[in-house]
Amino acid sequence: MITGLDHIQLAAPPGTEDALRAYYADLLGMTEVPKPPALAARGCWFEAGTARLHLGIEPDFRPSRKAHPGLRVHGIDAFAARLTAAGATVTWDDALPGHRRFYSVDPAGNRLEFLEPVA
């Protein structure tokens, strides 16, 4: 029986860890968490609320054009403005009933969905 989602794993090319830290920790406000020693040399892990995101290094990395994690946010307009001010592309999509949402990409090119339920 599945009881929940533990984490989402995304890939990134070698040498992008500093850019990923700046994006996920500094811009998105997630907290970087320590990795187990056997995994510490490859990628980085982040958490915010119940969201746990692992970024692993993949030598022949190619970002997916469709696959993505959906990250629930509070204050979506301010969140979109913060990303836009940092130079990130924000693409709004109104196709999901009951939600406001937009898509953006991280420094490695991973697609991310940001969504907030509408009251």
C-alpha cells in the first residue's frame, strides 16, 4: 500500500550545484539538507514544508520537456514576481480548475509547476 510521496528526484548536468543552490535555496526559499555521506559528492537535496526535492548529477543530462514536479505555493503572484525579477521565465496556465498556476525552469532546464488552490 502506498502511503505517501517521499521525494521527487530531478537530474542536472555536472558542475551546476552552485547554480542549483542559488535557485532552490536563495530564490525559492527551500532549505538544503545534508545528504548521506555515500551520496554527498553528487548533487544536492532541498526541502520546504512537505516538499522534498533531490537533484542528482547525470553526466549525459537532457532536461525533460514535459515531466515536472508540481510545487504548491502560498502567495503565487508574489512568487511569480520574485522569479521574474530574477530573470526566470514564468508561463501562466489556467487549464487546471480550482487552481492558479504557472510553469518555469530551473538553471539546469528542469520544468517546474507552481500552483495555488483558489478559495
